[in-house]
Amino acid sequence: MHRSVIVFCRRALRSRATVLSPNHRHYVLLHPQLTNAVNLRNNRGFFLSRAFSTSTYYRQVPDPNDPASLMKEDGVAVCSQMWIENFREPEKTITNLTNYLRRFELWVLAYQKVCADEMGAYMPRSSITRAALEDLLALRNAVLDSKFKWGARLEFFVKSPKDKTEYESLSKRKIKAILTTTQPAAFQDRIVQEVLFMILEPVYEARFSQKSFAFRPGRNAQTVLRVIRRNFAGYLWYIKGDLSTVLDGMKIGMVISALMRDVRDKKVVDLIKAALTTPVITSKIDDGEKKKKTKRKYQKKKVLAEDEPKPDPYWLITFFGFAPEEAEILPSWGHCGILSPLLANICLDELDRWMEGKIKEFYRPSTRDVIWNSPDGDAEQGNTSWPEFVPTSGPDKTRKIDYIRYGGHILIGVRGPRADAATLRKQLIEFCDQKYMLKLDNESLPIEHITKGIMFLDHVLCRRVVYPTLRYTATGGKIISEKGVGTLLSVTASLKQCIKQFRKLNFLKGDRDPDPQPCFRMFHATQAHTNAQMNKFLTTMAEWYRYADNRKKIVNFCSYILRGSLAKLYAAKYKLRSRAKVYKIGSRNLSRPLKEKKGQSPEYHNLLRMGLVESIDGLQYTRMSLVPEADYTPFPANWRPDHEKALLEFIGLENSQTLDEQRDCLKEQGLISPQDYISMLVWNYKKNAISVDNLSFTRISENELNNEEALLSDSNDESNERMDNEEQKVERIHVAQM
């Protein structure tokens, strides 16, 4: 018995010694009698009492600043909760953002996102080291204690995983260069920007106007084109404005006042104010210094390091060069970084709200109008994108305006006389002068008629008069066909802008008769790789011009330019002298392997040896018939992105009244879910909570329901009879025993 107790105590002591924290290890060193008592039988009782009495000494106290103990939830779940709360109460003034700023889960998520941008690969939470978590916690505490400073160059709370520089051992010359020259944003600054962005984006996305589309999730330039086709079909006069100077920078007081309109958290506001006021160090280029001319040396192929992100592929860089004028400017204010586009939308949201008020003010309905004849102007009769529903203007037509904004560019459509457009332009100039201190004139806000064509996002908006055939049934059942007159809003891609973009990228020269130029950047690439890159670029261009009326023509023109550019490249590379010889050997789409003048090329030999000769893909869209048609899918009137739809549906399902309305609607239409069907059979329909989205529905007729009810009643009667018979048998047995 004594031996078993000693063995148990020895094992307990060993297990406790292995889990002792560094702060408690001195206890064992100061008390050697604990270890010696194990070998002494006469001190067994003392050791047991001593060991069990001091067992509380070894109990670890949870550290409140331990990074692992602070991560209680997933960062994505915290962000989702913020989105739900803000969309549930979009008019509420926010005062408690500091609580979310304390959530360490958001800081870890921001660290992962910035590391993905820095390293080129996603870093799971399990891969983050303990030292990095401690540094990240120190950064969070510094932000909460107002000890964080934007634009640090030498002293950091947390550094990038690939930054191996020891700043303490740098020479004075290198330190001076770091402090005086332009440097990229510090790693810790980008983490703080990401955290602030995750906190502020759901707040303002729930409050932004539906008329703005730039720098917002789920909205892009193609959405703008679809909205224009859907809502701007009946407008004659257009006001196009360029407010991109606002994106270059605004006064700090205006930005902070616009921010505090919905957010009253002092800690967050002070952080953004410090980011705007802290000067950004930029090095000036001295034009007087002349660089020495050096001979161009042979450049070896660059080998990327393990932690170095891959550069963008050639086709993606080329597509970015096709960005329209409205999407070229990306705001960058002070040390705000990715917060700058959000702050620009916050400031310009006041213009959106002002224009929404003007839309209601200028609306004058007419009962004779075909489209808009309701008092509020929300309800529309028919589809405005079809010609028979868009008649020409006149005195008996409804006067109406509409507005859309993409970044710093606005487009206003006016349905009515030109005087209404002139009045609105005058009021807009006064508003921009008072609100943004932006001096505009009539030349910066021109009024153009639809017949002249309005350029927006490299697409031309114009009107075409069409004569559709209207068929209707007259009295007596006679079908009458008549020619009607209507106007159709045409959204076509600008061929002139496309040529301009190709010329900027050095793919062609000339205006009237564009001549393709060889893309020598792909000179050292293989034919298969070059064709694959151009095919990806063509596929992306076909998607960009998806909603253009002349999609076939514009995409076929892009294919012609790229095919001619590659033909000239291959002619120079394989010494074939002319494009005709390249097309003769490589076919029209350049899918066949090309040969050199003296024998076969090394590329063709290697492909032939490996059996991959047929893997060279030819260029796409070499014929106009191969280009897909334009997408004319009807666009909903009150369109919202998918994530906003999901949020609103989720919030609606939390309301019991909404669930009851959905159940009643399903019951009226005869659409019964399997769960409702079962609950109806057991007469407990009202007690079951039903998720409408995740169930499949089946149509059940009233006769089937009546049959099921009859069967259920019969089964209940049979069960009651069986219960009565069983009770009678039990009573008889009991009486017999008595």
C-alpha cells in the first residue's frame, strides 16, 4: 500500500515538474526535501500532505495578455456579425467601434490578409508564430493606448515575415536614405489600415446610396452599363461631370466632418485624423542631375525567392492598360492606404443624397405617359429597355431625371426640356462650391443631346429610332399588325477608344488605318505560352464588352490586332520575313508549330519529342461568327449585390412576422415543404420553425391533404381502440389475481 502511494506521488511530481511555468520552477529548487521525501518511507505522510497542500502552487493562472487566449472566435464570424448589425439598423449612429478595435481576431485576420499581399500566398492561423502574435498584440495595445504613429521607418511593433533587415546595425548613410526617400507603406501601417477598413466598411455600406458604384463590393463598371441600359432609356438630355479632383485630396476638416456624420467613436476618428495629418515623406527628383549612359547588358532570367510573390501575368497587365478614364484614378490620402477609396465615397455620398432629393423634386408625372405615370415614380409600366415602351418626348410626357456616379464621374439623364437640365446644372455648381469648395463651370458640366452620343466608361450612349411591329387583337377577334415608332437606347463600345488603348500599349500605330506592331515583350516565350497569354486576354476583353451592342465587332477587331501583332513577332523570331508566310505555316489562328528558315525550331523539336505538338492553342475569335452575342439579360429595377440580398434575407428571417407571411403565402399557393407536410400530419404546424431557403417544395392538392387528414383520423381512432383493449386486459388480469 505504501509503495503504491509513493509511486503515485512520484509520478504526480514528475508530471507537475514538466508542466511548471518558468515563474514557478524556483519552488522546486528551493524545496529539495520534496524530492528526497520520495525515497524516505518514514516521511511518507509528510510528503503526501506537503504535495497535496502545495498542489495549488502549480496551477497556471490564465494570462489576460496571452495572444492564444484572446482568439475566442473566428475573425470572419466577427466581421459577419458587424455586417448583420449594421444592415439591421442602418440609420443608427455608431459610437462603440472601439470594442471591435479590441477584438484580437480582427487583427489576426488583417495580418493574414496583409501577409497574403506581401508574400503572395495565404497564411493559415496555425502557421503564425507565437512571436508574431505577441508583436501583433503589442501593435494592438499601442493603437488602443494612442502610442501608435503612422509612417514609422525604423521602429516597428511588427515586421513583415520576409523583412530580415536589422535596423539597429544599419549605417548612417542607409538610415538617412530610409528617412529621406520614398518608401512603401510600412507593414504595421497596412495592418492598422486593414483593421479600420474591416470595421468601417460594413458601417457605411449599409448607408451608402444605391446610385454609387465605384470602390464598393459587388459593384463594378459593368453594373453601371447595365443600370444605364435599364434606367436611362427614356432620357434626352445628359449632363456628364468630372469631379475627379475630389479624389486627389480634400481638406481634412471636410473628411472628418463627413466621417462623423455616422461614426462618433473618438478612438477611430482620431486614428484616421492622424493618418491624414501625418506628412508623407517623398523624395523629389532633381532634373539637373544627368544620369550616366551605360551600355545595356544581357539580363539573366530572374529567379523568384520562396517568399516572393509572383508578378502579374502579361495578359493581366495588358488588360489593366485598357482601364477607362473613369476608373484610372485611385485615391490615396496620406497614410490611409486602402481606406482612401472608402473615405472618398463617404465624402461624395452627400452628393448622392442631394441628387436623390433632386430626383424627387424634378419628378412631374403625367397620366398620358407610357412609362412613368404613378405619383411616386417608383412603379414603371413595362420594360424601359425595349423600344415599344420608350416613345419620343412631348408636352404630355412625364418629366424625370436620373443620376449615377462611378468614382469621381457622374452622369445625369433628364427627360424633359433643356431648361430643366440647365437649372439642375446651376444648382449642382452651387452645391459643389459650398460643400466641396470645388469650382465648376458650364464647360466642366456640358449638356449634350442623346443624338450626339455620350461617352461613358469607353461606351457610347446613343438613340436609335426603330419601327417595331405591334400586334394586337381588335374587336371581333381580328388580329391587327401595325408599324409603331419607338426609340432604343444603344450602348456600344467605342472603337476609337479601343484603338487609343492599343496605341498606348504599343500594339499598333496609326488612326485611320491601324497597323499592328509586334509585341517584342513575348519574344523569348514559347509559341504555346504566347498564344495562351493572348487567349486569356481576348477572353477577358470579350467579358468586358459583354453588354455592348457591337460586341462581335469590337472583340473581332481586338483579335485582328493581336493576331497581326503575333504574326509580326513570329516572323521576326523565326525569320519568316512576312506575316503571309507565318499564316501559311501556322494557319489562320497560329495553332500549328512554326519552323525556322534553316530547319525546325528547338521549340518544335522538343514538343515533337514529348508528343505535345497539338497542345498549342490557336487564337480565339478569329472570325466574327465565333464571338458570342451581346448579353441582353433583363436587369432588375431594385438591384442589389448578392451579399446584400443574403444579409437582408437573413435579417428578414429573424422576424417571426416575416416567417408567418411566408408560410401563409406558401399555403395559399399550394407549395408545401416536406417539413410542413409532416407537421401538418401531426397537427403541430405552428410549433415548427421552417427555413424556407433550404427546403425543396412539392405541390399538394387539397384532395390529397383531405385524404391524409382522413387517414390520420382513422389511425388515431384505431390507436385509441387498441389502448382501450389493452387497459381492459390489464384490469381483467388484476381482478383474477385478486
